[in-house]
Amino acid sequence: MGNCHTVGPNEALVVSGGCCGSDYKQYVFGGWAWAWWCISDTQRLSLEVMTILCRCENIETSEGVPLFVTGVAQVKIMTEKELLAVACEQFLGKNVQDIKNVVLQTLEGHLRSILGTLTVEQIYQDRDQFAKLVREVAAPDVGRMGIEILSFTIKDVYDKVDYLSSLGKTQTAVVQRDADIGVAEAERDAGIREAECKKEMLDVKFMADTKIADSKRAFELQKSAFSEEVNIKTAEAQLAYELQGAREQQKIRQEEIEIEVVQRKKQIAVEAQEILRVDKELIATVRRPAEAEAHRIQQIAEGEKVKQVLLAQAEAEKIRKIGEAEAAVIEAMGKAEAERMKLKAEAYQKYGDAAKMALVLETLPQIAAKIAAPLTKVDEIVVLSGDNSKVTSEVNRLLAELPASVHALTGVDLSKIPLIKKATGAQV
């Protein structure tokens, strides 16, 4: 019987031996293998990367300058089957440190041989090329041992005779000189360039300001144009909105008018029906009774009319009779007055002026009464005069003027009457 052995990717498993004295060897990494008891042997070999520090002290260069060089190499055992078999033949059973020592001796030997062929400047100034050369020269030898050089770098290079420091001082002086010259030239060029840059900056600034002003002016113009267009469109939209609103209001008003017309027609129809109803109601409640009442009143009026006619006829007959009687009386009175007036005229004619004067004297009181009638409404008459004789003279004057007034009205001369003649004579 036997065992099943597993191994990771960082190790290699070597199974050797077998039945009937077989010399077959099995190399496995990152897998498993079967080993028989007593007749098979299993061994492991690390495949991990190994770091090797190489030191070469006091090694003379091609110019005879002793140098101290330190390098770092990264190596590992290769996994190709043939190269892995070679590595197993040489290193199987050894620990990692033993493998490092073998590789270290090989690398240091090649490093010494290469240092003897190069100058200090080549080694110090181009370390990458020096490390590449070491790697290229040592790779075939370590490859024949089944080991691969992954990388080789020069860590440090120095000497104890101050060759590198002297070389550095010279180079430093040259570099310092060149640096000072470079600084001066750089400052000069910087000043020139600064002036040019300032000039270019001002030119660019002026151009930029000009472009900004142009852009601003164009922006303002465009903004004004946009604002004008927006205002026009806004006004058009507002006008269109108002126009559409007016149209909608007109439509609404038209619909309202149509509704009102329909309502009015309905109302007219209802009112017509109501009128018919009221008319019928009036006919039934007012007209018919009114006609009956009118007929009754007409009959009464006709009876009253006949009555009044008869009464009027009777009254007319009465008045006619009375009138005839009064006319007869008046006629008799007239005749009597005429006779009286005739006799009076004859008497006046017979007595002449005396009769006329008597008639005037009879009439004067009536005239005086008519003239003095308004004075009956006066409670008191006050004559304003400071002289009593003045009042008397005024009364006498009025009496003196009275005959003339009567003579002018009637043609009768009252001055011939002795009493009046005496009164007027005394006044005179």
C-alpha cells in the first residue's frame, strides 16, 4: 500500500523508486502524487523566490581604483521539467541557505570579473547597464543549475580612496558653474521672457478686453433684439389672448342671448297661457258680472233718464209759467216805470234846471257812498299838519272844486244853489 502526497504551487515534490528496481522519477508542483510504502521515496524542494545580497570589496577596476560594490539579486528554481530535474539533481536534500550560498558564489565571481573590465565612471554613472551586464553574463551559469535570475540591481558603489568624492567635487564644480551660468542666463531669459510675457499679456488683455467689450455690446444688442422680439411676441400673445377671450366672451354672450331668447319664448308662452287663463278668469269673475251689473245700471239709468226727463219737462213748464208771470210783472213794472219816467221827464221839462238839480242832489249821496265805500275798512285817519287852519282850508278847497266836478260830469251848475254858492263864496 502507499500514501497520496499533495504539494502546493510554491514547492516541488519528487517521487523516486518503485517496483522491480524502477529508476522513474516523478516531479510534481501544485498537485498530488502516489508513493508506495517502503519502495518509494518522496522529497520536497522549495520554489519560492530567494533574495541574495552580493558584496564585492576592494575590487580594482580597469583603472586600478579599488571599489566596494553591493548588489541584490532575486532568483528562483525554474519549473520546466528538464530544468526542474537538473535543479533537483543538484540541490535536492539541501536547505534554502545552502542553495543561496551556491548562487551567491557564482554571482560574486561574475561581478568581480565584470568590475575589472569597467571604469569607475561607467560603473557609477550607468548602474542599470552594469547590472544588466552582470545578469546577462551570470544567467547561463546559474541556468545550468536550474535557477533563474529574476532581477539584479546595484545597491551601492563606494571607495575608500576618495576617488568618487573627488570626481563628484569636480563634477559638482562644473555643475555649479554651469548652474550659475544657467541661472544667470535663465534670469536674463526670464526677464526678457517676463517682459515679453507682460507685453503679450497686455496685448492679450487689451485684445480680450476689446473682445469682451465687443461681446458685451453684441450681447446687449442681441439681448435687446431678443427682448424686443420677446416683447413683440408677448404683446402678440396677449393681444391674441385678449382677442380669443373676446371671441369666447362673444360666444358665451351669444349663447346667453340664445338662452335668454329661449327663456323669453318660454316665458312669453307661459304669459300667453296666463293671459288666457286670466282673461277667462276675468270673463268669468268680472266681465260677466260687470255686464250683468251694466245691464242693471243701464236699465236703472234709462228709468232715471225718463224720470229726469219728466221732471225736467215739469220744471221747464214751471219755469215757463213763472217766467211768463214775471215777464207780465216786469212788463207792467216797466210800463209803470216808463210812465213814471215819462211823467218825471215832463216834470223836469216843466221845471227845467231846478228839476235837474234836484235829481243831481238826490244822486250825490249815492255817489258819495260809492266813493267812500273803501274808507269803511279804515279804522282811523290821521291828518299830519302843524296848522289847524290848513286842514280847514283843504276841506274848503275840496268843497269849492266840487261844483266844477259835478258840472263837468252832469252839466248841472251847483254854484247856482244858494247854500253852495254861499259856501264857495266864503271860501273865495
